Amino acid sequence: MNYRFQNLLGAPYRGGNAIVTNNTELISPVGNRVSVIDLIKSQTLTLPVQSSSNICRIAASPDGVFLLTVDENRRCLFINLRRRVVLHRITFKHPVNAVKFSPNGAYIAVAMGKLIQIWRSPGFKKEFFPFELVKTFADCDDKVTTLDWSPDSSYLLAGSKDLTARLFCMEKLKSSQVRDKPFMFLGHRDTVMGVFFGVDKKTNKVCKVYTITRDCYIFSWGFKANEAEFDEMEVEASEPPSPGTPDRDIEGNLVVDDSSNLKKRVDRDRKSSNLGEESGYLQKGKWELLRKDSFSQAPSKLTACDYHRGLDMVVVGFSNGVFGLYQMPDFVCIHLLSISREKITTAVFNQLGSWLTFGCAKLGQLLVWEWRSETYILKQQGHYFDVNCLAYSPDSQLLATGADDNKVKVWTVSSGFCFVTFTEHTNAVTALHFMGNNHCLLSASLDGSVRAWDLFRYRNFRTFTTPSARQFVSLAADQSGEVICAGTLDSFEICVWSMKTGRLLDILSGHEGPVHGLMFSPSSAVLASSSWDKTVRLWDVFEGKGAVESFTHTHDVLTVVYRPDGRQLASSTLDGQINFWDPIDGVLMYTIEGRRDIAGGRLMTDRRSAANSSSGKCFTTLCYSADGSYIFAGGCSKYICMYDVADQVLLRRFQITHNLSLDGVLDFLNSKNMTEAGPLDLIEDDNSDVEEGVDKQTRGKLGYDLPGSMPNHGRPVVRTKSLRLAPTGRSFAASTTEGVLVYSIDDTFIFDPTDLDIDVTPEAVEAALNEDQPSRALLLSLRLNEDSLIKKSIFAVNPVDIAAIATSVPQRYLQRLIEALADLLESCAHLEFILRWCQELCKVHGNSIRQTSRNLLPSLKSLQKAITRIHQDLAETCSSNEYMLRYLCSSSSKK
């Protein structure tokens, strides 16, 4: 199975700066990955690229083609956004505080500590070292916090923690005639959080500068050109350099020319270099403070700001969750609203200035707001704590998640958006289950309740409780949806309710430990439960006979699952084994020793190596594939293992993350980081204040220094808490420390012919199509198993001949043909044509499909999912048209 990473759900934003490209694409860092949200199509996409640690700064080129990411380990990735691949890599020597492309895309300004480095922007060309350092400015006395380029890329403005802003002229990158000392903007009383150039709308030249400080003040600076100095500058610029000095162009190459063409060469260099028509004119003139205004949000601090040059507007965010929108230069407040109780860590305009984007790292919240109509374009918030459980809807279109933040969220898998959040639970959500009708969701929680949610009206329509308080950790429902069962953590019992009445029907006792696994058999009314008392028990819930059979293990049983056909039972134990039982005969069929397969990753508090450590070497969650031939297993490790059940062999291991900001990713720790006081990473030696607006993505400062707290100072440990495979078998989801990872099958680059022969070639398929032999062409393309040729052959069939050609398709090619039809329904406009194919196949091969339903189940589920989605879309359109026709008919009859 060629499963590849598809998307990351549950965490739209976790810190750092967000940016908007192409006016409608919102890019934000999510841990060590990057999320791209299309605000027009309402779709989210996570790039398959991973950094070595949490990303703290991102920047995009002006044309939106390249993306630059910098993580906490100072490692930088240069990414092609369209191809979603990494082009170049570089590691900076100091932590990066700000990074920004020049408007012409030729340079990249990087603020590292007190230094500002100008790098030449690399491109598509493969080079040994594509990043070229052009210039380094070391004029600041403290950490540089923000950067901004002038529209013509000739000047760079930098604000720092030394309470100043500095103006650098980029003309000195190619000439030494302009003074190197930058102009300084003084008078600030706190850290400068934002610096921005303002332009004259008539001449499009820089005429003002705005500086914004953390103590909620904005300074407006005006520029007045000195005519005498300006004329002198023009004369100096035309004078020849000192004798013996070689001439160089903007690229640094030597220029050989006579003195008679010197004036022409200077003019040509000015026009070709996009670095300003009048070199150094902003430094030759006079800057003065025009006005100083306060945002009046004390004692709150300013944490984020942005400026739109075309509208001359400033947006600011504060530590109390309030944001303000101001019209400059008169400082007129347009909006002042509260969107959160936590600080706003990023605020940014889109290119047209109509949308404002805000991010709150502590809540994982991302908002896009249109300030003119005062409406939300996007409002997404992920789970604040770890996701404990997952559940796919029967049609695989929805994914429900439950977490330690007491919330239940339902996501649309295709778009990656959360469309409803249920908050009625008062403690962690531990289990989820979708009912067969696809419109009801069950959730179990440690608050002692099991709740049923209506996905039509988005409400809690039934709550199941017990006479005495209990904590539920597992959940199951029978195939008919009449009986609900939940396992407890404290009383070691299984509670049984009626779905219709909500009454407690029975309490099943017999386990001597927490019941962490519950599942009804897909083929019968038998309930399987697993417990820490080293047993798996089968219960006949409807007959009330209690435990029918008990399977004894040598170690604690952590979870139990049924195979989709109900003829096999799998359980995982604390010693890292997966046991496969025959639930009918009650015998042990196979055993997989997975202790070495899942082992990997050493915690920073471990005294032994990963190979010798026994912690985390067990599976806490299991999931069968749709046909039951494979099983997925995950646990307290960075790996998800995929096994072949029949041969008991490891097929593949998925590493869920490479993020070194998490604990347990590295197999070998650096011995240099071990001191007498413990690991160097756990020693708190940073006494400086946390920079406002850039939230640390570790979970420090939450009380982990108290007695009994986590020994690694709250650093998240990589693990997989839940695994669920989509009923279609085309994708699976894993709830991990990083969020909900979704993997899907990618058939694009797979060549897997089913019946290859010397005559079975793409040329033979094309020849059959040209000779008007669609039946032969379809069979050849199915044997070749080439997706594009199969679809081409399907469309070549005349609608009248569909029934005859469907009869000629052999049974062994049915699965591949059904998969192709399901894929066409997702993207093709010829709905009636494809539906006729589906109808004729069901008529002709109905008995064969019924006999081989287990093997065809994944493809049939995919077809059902596509048809259901189309039916929903068409039903809404038809209903709207029907109401419109009724209205028109009624209005015409009245006349």
C-alpha cells in the first residue's frame, strides 16, 4: 500500500508569523510543517516538507513562487510552493528574528541577533552554494526585531530592542560612495515591534516612516529633501572614481570602458539596478517627527502589527486579545474589537488590504476578517491539547476528533476544515463512534457521560449517564444502533444503554482492571472487551448471559479490534505483542512480536539508550485495513507499523515526525549535552523576557516546575494515541503529538500491471482505440493497469454499448474498474455516463460482487462515497430550483 502524507488536521496555527500570498493564499507555520489555506476554495493543504524543529519565521517571494522557512535550530529551507519541494538549504549562525524578501525578489534580508545580513535570493538553478552573502550590517546595539523594504528595494528599515530604528541604504551594495552609517530614528521608550515605509501616492516615492513600539505608541516621521545636498549628491554620483579603482557592475563583474562613456555607464547602471533612481537621497535629506500617538491599550502590550502601503492603514494586535485598525496619517480609529482572551501573535493584511489575518498561538486560532463588511472569511481553531481519539464517518467524508481540551470537533476530510465544535463535555474526551446513518456521533468522556450529537442540527440530543459517577475510556455501538456500551476506568465495568430511550439497561462486571478496549463484532451481536487484567472477554449483550468466553494473555491487554468480516480478533499487550484470535473457536491463530519494530526514540530523561530502554515498546492502538489483510499499529513511539496478517511480517514503518522540538525523536543523544546537573536542554538558563508576538511553541510556563510535574519541563513526547482507517480503505488518520496526520494512497506514480504480456503495451491500447475497438482497448488498459489509459478507454465507449462491454469485463478486473469509476465521479462532469457504467456493472456482475465483497469492499466504499457526495450537491441545487419554480408559478398565477 503506497500511503503518503496528505494533510495535517487539528492545528491550523501554533506560532510564528503568518503571511498572505497571491491575495488569497494564507500560509502559516504549524510545528515543523507549513499549512497553506486557499481562502477562495476553502481548502487547506499541508506541505509534505518537514523542518528539523518548530518553524519560527517564514517569508514568501513577491510572486508567491518561493517560500523561505527558518526553524528554532536556525536551519532554513528554500521551498518551491508550486511543486512543494525543497530547492535549497542553509543553516544560519545565529537565531533568526525576522526575514523578508525585497520587493524585486532579488535579495533576502535576515535579522540574526544584532546583525542584519543581505543574501542574494537563489532561484531554480542548481548550484553548489546558491545562497550568496552580499552584505552584513552590524550597527545595532541589541536584537533586531523587525524589517521592512522600500518599494524600489533601495532602502531597508530595521527596528531593534535598543529602542531605535535604523535606515540602511542598499546602494552601498555596489558602490562605496554613499556613507555606510545608517540614519537613526530615536525617541522610543520600548522595543520597536514594527517599522514601515510610507509613499507619496502621486510620485510613488518614500516620504514617511512609521515606527510602532511595544508600549502601544506609533511614531510618524516625515522626510524633507535638502535641495542643496540633493544637487551635490547628483554631481558626486557623476564624478569618476579614484584613479586605479576598477569599475564593477551591479553583479560585481569588472567593466572595461573609456572615460568618454562614463556618464552613459552610470546612467545605464542606475536604470538596470532597481535600487533607487536617486542613490542615498533619503539619507541626504532631513527626517523629522511629525506626530506621536498612543493606542490606549495600557497595561496591555502590543504584540503584532502590519501596515498596508496602498491604503495607508495600520493594524495592531495586543496581549489582551484586542486588535485595532487605524487610518493614517491622521490616526483615525476604524475598528477596535476583541477576538480572544489571549494575546494576538500575528496580524497581517492581504495584498488588496480588504482582509485581515490574526493568529493566536496559545489557542491555535486563525482568523481572517473582512473589515469593510465586518464578517469572517475564515475562523479555524485547533485542539489546544493532545487528540485522544478519532472516528471516520461511514462514507469517509467526515472525521471526528476528541481531545484533552474537552472538545469534540468534526472535520471535512476533503477540505481539511472544522465545521462544528461541541463543548458540552467537562473533562477529556476519550472515545468516539459514528453511527451507521452517518448523521449521529457518540462521544465518551472522563466526566462520566456519553453524549449523542446530531450532525444535522449540531446539538446534543441525548446524554447517557450512570447512577454513580464513573470515568469512561472506551465506547462501542452495535450494527443496528440500538445498544450503546462504554467501558470504565475506575469501576472496571461495562455500561449498556438503550439508544432510543437513553435508559441504563445493564452493567457488565467481571473485569479486574480498566476496560480500555470495546468493539462489537461486525457479523454478530457479540461484544469484545479488553482490560488491564490480562484478559479479552466476549459478551452476549442481548441475551444477558454475561461473559461468553475469555481469552487469557500473559501481560496487560491494551486494546482489541475485530477484523471487518468478524472472523478474527486482534489484541495488543504490554510486552509489545499482537495476538490474533479466532472468536468462534476461541484459539490463538498468530502472534506478532512487535517490540523491536516500534522501538525507537530516546527521551532526554532516559539514562539508557533507545535500544536498551523498555519504555514505550508496546502498541496502544490497532486498526485493520478494509479487506482485513493488513493491520496498523501505533503507540508511545515515533513509528506507525503496518503488518501483513497472514505472513506476520512488517511491511512498512511510517515515521510520524522529524521534529526535534519534541522529545523521543532522536535515537542517540549527544553526550556533550549531559552535565552533572542533568541534560543541558532541561537547565533553565534564559533569564531574558519572552519576546512578545513570538510565542514559544514548547509548553513551558504552565506549572511544570512544580513538584510532581513532568521531568522534561513539559516538552511534548512524540506518540500515537489513536489510529483509524477510512471505510473506503484509501486513507488512514493518526492522532499524534503533532496533530491529526492523514495519509492517503497515491496511485499516480505506481506501475503495477495485473496481467502483463509482450503485446500489452500503451501503443496497443491506442491502436485499439483508433480501430474503434473499445472493448479490446478497455481490457488491455486494465491488464496494463495504467490509470490514464483506463479512463480514456472508458470514455471511448458509446453509451449504447455500455451494457455489452460491461458483460465482457472479467471478474478479476472488477476492482480496478470500480476504482477508476469512483475516481471519475469525483472530478468528471459526465455524471450520467459514469452512473450508467456503475448500474450495468451491478446488473451483470451482481453475484460476483456479492461473493467477493470482502475484497471489493474498499473500492465499493469509494464508489459509495463519490455517489453520496454528488447526491448531496445535486439535492441542494434541485431543491433550490424547485422552490424558485414554485415561486414563479405562484406569482404568475396571481397576475
